[in-house]
Amino acid sequence: METSPLWNNIIMMRVAIKFRSLLIAACIFWYVISIAIASDKIYIIANTSVPVNALSETELRDIYIGKEKKWGPNLKIVPVIMPSEKLHDKFVVKFTRKSSTQFKNWWMRLMFTGEGLFPKTAASEKDLIEKVSETEGAIGYASTEINTDTVKTIMIYDKDEVIKKFEKNKDIGNE
């Protein structure tokens, strides 16, 4: 039994409408998530032994997915996390582009293959700040800016945005 071209067109239109609806729903979901993430400020903190004051988002991601392991020739990077807190979920999504489950599974794979050790864990934000302050090379995150004798706040920047601004200013200077 052969179907008519009209019937095929109707089926294709219904599929296209369903796909469009799913696409719109996905866009709305990611828009809402991005607003939720943007509305809650996350500060990156580090032990004062850490030799940097700023990191790109890519460098921070590489630290938290185990690609970067040293601050320099002699100082080991020690990421600290607090998986039981909502701030952890926001941090992981924003900076590693993974869900909390994906993040945990990523680190489990690194551990089982011998490529890395699971980040230090803290029970609360206060505990995380304490661990960062007591551990040379430690980096973590907090909901407030912290600058003490043992902990400093690290500035995070978007490398692509900096390059765009540099190029724009370079063009203005050449006119």
C-alpha cells in the first residue's frame, strides 16, 4: 500500500512541529538555568600560596577536571569541593559544563585509570574555606568574597571576551 504525497507532507509537518516544540522547550530550560546561575555569584578562592590572582574560565575548568595538576614547577594544585551543597551544583555546571553526576563519574574514571585523585571534599562552605586556608596549593569556591591572611579571592575572566576587547581596542588605536 502506497501513501500519498499529501499524507507524507502532513506527517513531515507534524514531526517538524514536535521538533520545534522540543527545541523551544530546550531553549527556555537553558535560559532559565543560565539566569539561575548568573544570579548567584560564585567566588573562586585559593590558599595564599597559589601564585596566581586570576584564571581564565578554561584554566579553572582544566583544574577541576584534572587536566591541570601544578601551579608551577613545585606546587601541586589541590581542588576542594563540597558535593553536598547547592553551590557545588551551580559551580560544576557553570565552570566545568557538567552535571554533578557527570562530574563525579568523570573523577571516578580518572581515579580508576590512575590519572588523578578525587578532589578534597568538604562538608560545608565553612569547612571548604578552612581546608583551602590550611592546604598549600588549594583552590575552592564560596558564595562570598574572601581575603584573609591564608585565603584570597581569584578573579575569573572569559579569555574570548578579553581577546575581543583587545582586538576592538587595537582597531580603534589604528584609526
